[in-house]
Amino acid sequence: MTDGRNGQRTLVLLRHAKAEQERDAPDADRSLTARGHADAAAAGAWLARHELLPDVVLCSPARRTRQTWHGVAMGMTGSPPEGGPAGSTPVVRYEPTAYEAHPDELLDLVRAVDPAAGTVLLVAHNPGISLLSALLDPERADPDGLRTTDLVVHRPTTPWADLSRAPLTARHTARG
């Protein structure tokens, strides 16, 4: 685990990958499309290439976010040819409050992370995930929000418990 106490903190926000538009099933049970699975693996490969391997993963329990995290994890391990080494296994928490969460609820989840965590990956839904990015860095956030499988990287300079602002330093739309 990266030592977050030295001030090197990274928060990666990820909107889930493309999901089916199932009309007969509850929203939380929607699955990823084939493109969504490929995009999730591409997101993991991008994280590995940029050495943004998470110490902690906070994930909504909805099927599409769990499937997105699984694809990201596979992409980080090198399962796709462009992947890379995953490093140590992150602590993964499936957080019921991340489903349909407002940005302040997502921020509370991040603030509760172990202070020693260096990199945190939050996998969640719009509009909350986009609004959280805008809350953390209003000047650099995309006014259109995050698209499916968009990754935004914020670099907090405060301990997790005190997080209120964090510069947005990178953005990537993963496509497999």
C-alpha cells in the first residue's frame, strides 16, 4: 500500500462502463454491454500504464459497477495484451450508499478511507460521480460530466478525512 501520509494521494473517479438498457429489470441489475466489458478492461490497462493502481476501491453494488470493477481489475493484471502488473491487491468495498449517491455522499465515502491509502478508485454513477469531480475542482471539471468509462484523476493535498478540493490532473475515456 502506498503511504498516503506523505501527502501523495490520488483519487481516481470512474463512471461505470456502457450498460444494457433493460426495461424489464430493476436499474441496479443492468449488465454491461460487450463494449462496456471491453472498455472496462481498457480502463484498467490505462490505470496500470499510468501507475495509478488503487490501494482502496469504493464501488457501488449495482451489477454494472461491479462488472466495471471486475473488468478494470482484469485490465490492470495484464489479461488484455495492453494491461500491466496489478501490484498489491486493493481493499475493495462495495458501498450501498454509492448507488444513486449525491456528490456529498460520495465525498463522505472517500473521507472515511484509511489515512494510509495512497490511491483510491471510486466506481459509481452519474450524476453523482460527475458532480463530485466538479465539486473537487470546479474550474477543470468537464461541464458535460463524465461519459461511460471516463476516468478523472484528482490529486488531493490534504488527508482523506479533510478532503474538500483536489486539482483534476488527468482525464481519459477508456475504449476497448
